[in-house]
Amino acid sequence: MRARGFTLVELLVVVALVGGMVGVLLPALAGARGAARSAVCLGQLRQMGVAWTLYAGDHRGLAMPLAYTDAAHTRGGDGIYWWGADGSTTGRLDHDRGLLTTYLDARPGEAGLYACPAQRPGTYHHQGTTGTPTSTYGYNGYYLSPAFTPGWSRQIAHRPHQRLATIEHPTQVLVFADTLISRGPGALPASNALLDPPMLYSGGPGRPGRWQANEFPTSCFRHGGASAGAGVGGVCQGVHADGSAQGYAAQPEWLAQPAQGIGSIGIHNDPRYIPDWRAW
């Protein structure tokens, strides 16, 4: 007796059923993949928080500088940042020379510890002149090491360099967090290893200062958000001075560049960035 084969109609029904099942499963698989990336990111941030605490332990409790860039410290060589040497004179970025790197096993490149797995290669430009990945996390040098925070030190160098013992509200102040910086509408954002506050200080020693809104904040709500290609309303993850790590879901008023998922956690500097800003 000859075996009966599938009819065309039956085959089309099976194909339709399989297609429907795939359509149902794909969003669940994408959600699981995103959750895994977020978990890896939090783990990396916790490791960086531990390394930051170890650095302070070796330096009389002093918070790690964001960077050494003046000749007195570099002796005419590369700038030394928390993530590595910037290659400004040698032309070669070197993660092994970073202030934090010696306290952890960090691999350079777009798959290393300094790279958030939710920020896919090709979705941003690399900062600096070497075209080499630095970090998609930023450090809160604006509060923790004002005189050693390139770009802002002239305005805020008179503020105290924090020690672990002097940090106000360590359970809330961010040390590292997801970061990017906008390069304008329609352009890919760039990595930025500075966790800048939502309000910036202008002034300095002997001059009255004032606070104004930061037009280019750097906190990135990339987990499930715009920079990951999933629209506005993602989560920015960070680690606090006490070592705890968590994510913060974006609110519309927090986003300076909604299409790129870039803004700040809150609209004021406290409590996440600069807890004592009102006393400046």
C-alpha cells in the first residue's frame, strides 16, 4: 500500500502554525536576551565598584581620580584615565595603564569589562583620537575628584576631593553608570567615560558661581531603551559608593535626547550625582 504524502494545503497549514509559534517565541527570547545583558552589566558594575573601593584602600581612603592629564603628572606622556592611557602621545590606547584596571581583570575592546553588553558595537562612536574602545561606562569624577576631571576642572577644582569617609549618602551617590553622549540629531552618539550631572557649575575661586542645566548629559538608559534600538524609556544601571548596584527606569522629563535614550537620573544633582550641590 502506497504511503499517503502531505497535500499542499496541509503543508501550508503546518508552515503557518510554525510561523505563528516563532512569532510568539521571538519576543520572549529577545526579552530573555535583554535580561541576560542587564544582569551581566550589573555584575560588571559591581566588580568596578569593588575595584574602586580597593583603590581607595591603597590611597588613604581617597577616591580615585578620573584622570591625570597635565604635564606634572603625565611627564609629557599619554593622559592616564580610570580606564587606561588615552594614546594622546603614543597613538595607542592601553587599558593596562588605567587607574582602576590594576584592581580587576579587565579586557580591552568592545567585549571587555568596560563595555556594557547592551551597547552593541556599531551603535556608537569611540571617544578620543585612537578610534579604540575605551568604556561605555562613566565615572562620577565631577563630585568625587573635581580637580582631576578633564573638561570641568577649571570651574570646580576648588571643590574637595572626596574620601570614602566624606561621601554624603553613599547608598545613593553613583560612582559608575551606563553612559553615552549625543553628537547631535541623527548622528550616532559617542562613548563617554564621564558621568556628568544634570546641572553644571560655572564660577570658581573668588568668583560667584551658578548652576545651569547640562545640555549634553551622559547617563544612558540603554537597557531596553533607544540606544539598544527598542525605543524610549529604557533603564540606566549604576553602582553606588556603598557597592550596591541597580537600574533606574527613565522618566520623560529626564531625557535630554529621547531618541537616543540619553539624559540624567532625575532633574537635580542630588541625590545621585552631587549630594551637596546646593551648598556650592
